[in-house]
Amino acid sequence: MDQSSLNSLLKPKSVAVVGASSQPGKIGYTVIENLIKGGYKGKLYPINPTATEILSLPVVPSVTALPEAVDLAVITVPVKLVAQVVEECGQKGIKALSVITSGFSEVGRKDLEDQMLEIARRYGMCVLGPNIVGTLSNSDELNASFAPFLPFPGKATLITQSGALLIAMDAITYTRKVGFDKMISIGNMADVDFADLITWLDTDPNTSCICLYIEGFKDGRKFIEASRKTKKPIIALKAGVSAHGAAAAASHTGSLAGAVKVYGAAFQQAGVVQASDLNNLFDRTLALSLQPPLRKENLLIITNGGGVGVLATDAAERYGIPLKFAPADVQEELKKHMPAFGSAKNPVDLTGMAGNDWYYESVKFAYAHPWTDGLVVLYCETAMTNPLEIAQAIKKAIDETGVKDHPVVVSMVGGTRCDQAMQWLVENGIPAYPAPDEAMNGMAALREYNNIRQMIADDGDGCDPTGSKISREIIAKARADGRGSLTEIEAKQVFSAYGLPVTETNLSKSEDEAVTLAKKTGFPIVMKVVSPDIIHKSDAGGVKVNIKDEAGVRSAYQTILKNCKAYKADADIRGIAVQEMAPLGTEVIVGSINDPTFGPTVMFGLGGIFVEVLKDVTFRVAPVNKQQVSQMVGEIRSVAILAGARGEAPRDRAALEDLICRYATMVYDLRDEVAETDANPVLVYEEGKGLKVVDARVILKKK
Ligand code: ADP
Ligand code: MG
């Protein structure tokens, strides 16, 4: 994407509205009306073949007849005319198109979208949409949309995949007093996508925070790359986290991967803060757009009411923010601005007697003090105080300290007077919320933003791919054999080619051969059925462990065959695998899927009930570096088990992390061939003693 064409799209010096109408109620009329009402200062050309004047503006009969190549053409003509119009725009030398018209891929007409795009590309034009509301920008006084007004002014920019939500959120900005500079409806993303806009907005001086409403990406990796590079906070609300991925998966990992987990992993890797719902998106956007990140842990709460202080404390715990008491000297000083029954601990309770002065003095002292990394100021409406004066005292105190890199958020709990005071605060750059838990949520977003950026700051070492050639030969053989998956033996050969420690496994075709192999391997051994028709071997009675002698081998051989035939009469049984028996260890599962949006994605979790019942697993888009793997392992709820629960020695976490890193390299390297994989279980031993993959599964991509 040529970023300069986005300048024409988002900061056009001249705009043509193709399909402008003189009939109120038509989109072609509304867009012209909105551009005028929004105060657009550039050249504006309504285009319509028959009208002569629309809203007092002279009308141009066609794109071809325009007196200049405008920066932006907003297209509102019926879908059947779009291709023709786009062609004319290209010939005219127009740089950017905003296609409001719908009736493309969203109704199954991807062909029309492709046709339009092909013409636009030929002329080097960028296309926003189609199927959009348009674009709005306060700083450019540009409302090139059919949303009725520019948003409540501020420094956030919204990119939304839902046009209806843009119009609704636009209205909400006024009731919630969350300021936006721009709102961009991205529609079908035929051309311009989230990543392109994020890259452009990173250098937009009027945007301090990028706010996303996402339904789905076309290219997830492009989004991760663009977001990682951005120096501004990005906050995302992902809709539709329930319906995807979990359906009919052949591997264990496949059944555990849902959009919520994979998108969550991608946001982590992209350094994107997440919002849980629409209100949360507004609360967090407000804080992220106005305040610096919370870089360290010392957060102080100042309040005039014990109740709201406790609610804020509860919320802090919910968001994982530790609260500490301020040091003695800070407490001493704060005590000067409260009655004897106040509290200088944390929350600092100035009591209901606190007026403007006490707020001013305590905020000023606390905010300027080197101990303080961030401040949450709470206020309950009282009969004796004026909320606006309190707000002004807080702002004055903050400004006078000269401190700029510590965040502050405010909550004023009360009625209309509090609302007015909070609006004043927001207009003066301080996020203010009607409830203490919402203020704490804003602070939590500032903290998460800091932490997530730190996590992705270091690229860290990855693992070099190896084993590609051997693996591809094994895969080709399986495909030639008409199989959609590898046998355990083949899968282990692939794993081993990438440096994963696997149990030694050999195929026997007869009882005698099994005995020979068992003796060579050394007892005890494990025997397993090898059949492309039996994916879950234990379910078929196809696994026998801890076989100690020749008689055991012979009987296991027969039992496994009998069980598997009973399980599936026509199963194609290729033989029985004889493998070394790994000593007991902590069972973990490592696996991968090839996600439709993000491609190869690895999973890790503890085995047994942790994965079966608790679904305590975590994902990362592959490949991953060592640092990401370390975070990944630390993220599961049951991580304490690895540190050595119930008196057990700690497990070999270094070996585990190395395995996951190699595994991710492997599935990324083989992404064109491999759909899903599992190493389930991997047995992890004591520190320094490594681990062993005892079962391996590779499901191939359908070709
Ligand atoms: P499946 O998952 O197809 O049912 P596995 O190969 O995972 O079959 O075997 C089932 C269980 O048997 C494993 O979860 C593990 O507990 C145990 N097991 C399998 N192979 C070995 C081995 N080589 N050493 C020790 N235990 C094993
Ligand atoms: Mg298994």
C-alpha cells in the first residue's frame, strides 16, 4: 500500500461526491450535507449527470468533466455503475476512493469487488470499502460520510468493520465524553485494511490512540507486523469470538483453538491492548488517548469517601494491579491535608470534609513525589463541595508539578454537576469516569499497554529451521500413499528432524519381528497400533505400556490386533510399533493448528485434567522467539505444577521452552503442508533431565 495515497484518502484537499443527489434522504445528498455541515474547507464537487445545483453548490455532470483531479472521490452510485465510475476516476488521475456503495462481497458478489479493485490497482488508486459509512475527521473538518455529525473531539481514532456501529459510537462519544479525532469505516477491506491504516495513523499528529472494532482480518500476520511497529497505543475489541475454529478438528489442539484464544495470542504478539466489550472499549480508549502508560507499580488512590476507595481497591485487584502503602514520609505529609480521622495509607482518605484545598495540596504533593508512578483521584459528591471546583483544583495541582510521564485518572461519583465537572476534566486532558472501578479499568489499560509493549520490545532469538528436506520426503510419501496424516512413526521422524527428543520407535509386521525389536530396544517397552484409520490409539485399545518380556510382547501384539479389529473391522493396520518406554514425568501437550487468519499457531498446556477439563492452554502465532515462549509457559493457570507442586522437584523448564520454540519453527517451516499437529503427551523430567515426546500426530493439509 502506497501510504501517500492514504494522505489523499484521509486528508484530501479536494473531494468529489460521485452520485450526489438533490433529494434529501438519499445518501448522495447526506454526504454533501455532512461535508458542508462539518465545515470542510477544501474544494467540494457534487457529481450528478442531471442536477445543476445541490445545497447551493454547482454540480459537475461527470468525473470526466471535473476541472481538476481531486484527491478523494466518495462513491455513492448504485453498485452496477461503480466499475465505470472507478475507471473514470482512474483516467482523471484521482488518487483515493471511498466506496460507500454496498452490494459487493458482503452479499456474495466478490466478483464485482475484484473487478473494481483491478481497475483501481491499474491506476494506482487506493480503495476504502466498499460497503462503508465513510470517513470523519475533526482536525480536517471532514465528514465524508453519512454519519450525521463529527464525533466529540479528542485524540483517539476509530477504525471499525461495522458501519452501523460507527454511527452509534459517533453518537455515544457525546454522551460518554470520549473524544475522537477520526472515525474510519473500513467495510469489506477490498484494498485498504487495518494494517495500512494503523501504519498511517502512527504518524498522524492528531491521533494519540488507535481504537479498533474488529470482526475478522484477511491477513492476520500483516496486522501483527504493522501493530508491532506502531509507537501509539492500540486497543481492540474483537467481535465474534465464539463461533470459529472449534468445529470438527482432527487434532487435540484443533479442538482447543477458538478465535478468542488465537486472536488473543495475536494481540499479545502485536502489542495490542484488548477491550472486553463496548463500554470497556470507550473506558480504555479514554485513558489511552489522554494519558501516558503506567510504567511502574506505585499507584496511589486519593479519595474523599471510604466506600469508593474500597471499590477502587477491589477493582485494582481484579485487574491485577498491586497496591502498596506509600512510604512513611509521604504519609506524614499527606496527613497535613486531612482531619485526624482520615487515612494516609492507600487509598488516602481525605474524608468527606475535603474541600478544594485539601484535594489541591494532597494531589500536588503525591503526584510530584518520586515514589508515585500513577494516581487515581476519586470524589464523591457532597453537599459542601462544588464538583467543578474540585476538578479544577485537581487539574491545577497536576499541572503545577510539571510531571508529564505519570498517568492520572479521576472518578467523580454523583449527578449532573459531576458530569459537567468530568467533561471539563476530559476537555483538559484528564480521563474522568462516573464510577471508581471504571477509572481503575482505565488505569489498568495504561498498565497493560506498558507491559505488553515491554514484552514485545525484545525480539529475542528464534530457532533455526532444520529437517525441512527429510520432512518433505516423508510427507510426500504419505501423500503418494493416499493418506491425509502421518503415522506416529513418520511424525516422530519429522519431529526428530527438527531436533525434538522423541522415543525410539520401530515398526513390526509380525509377532516375531516385534520380539526382535523389543529385545533390541531393551525392556520395558511400549507397543502401539499403526493405522491411518486409527487416530486416537488408546480409544481403540491400541496401546500397551510397560511390557517387560517376550511373552508380554507376543500377548500385546495379539491383544492390540484383536482390539483394533473390534474397534474398526476394516481398519488398515500397517503393523505394531515397538518403542522404548519413557520414564514417568509431568505430562504436557504441545500442538499446532494452521489458523485460517494467522496461519501456523502453536499451543501449549499441561496434560491430563488441565487440558481435558480446564482447557488451560495458551497459543502463539508461529514462529516464536525464546522470550515469547517463556511468557507463553508462564501464562497457563497451572504453571505452578512445573515449578514442583506437592514436594516434587521442579521440571526442566528450559528444555520445555526449547522444545516449544523448535516446534513452532517446525510448523512454520512446514506450513504449506501441515494442517494440525500434536505432541501429546510430552513427558517433562526434573531440571537438567530434559523431556521426551512419546506420541506424535501430524495431520496434512488437504491438497
Ligand atoms: P493416543 O494418544 O493415540 O491414544 P499415545 O501414544 O499418546 O496414544 O499413548 C497413550 C498413553 O500411553 C500416553 O498418554 C502415555 O501416557 C502412554 N505412553 C505412550 N507411549 C509411551 C512411551 N513410549 N513411554 C511411556 N508412556 C507412553
Ligand atoms: Mg497421545
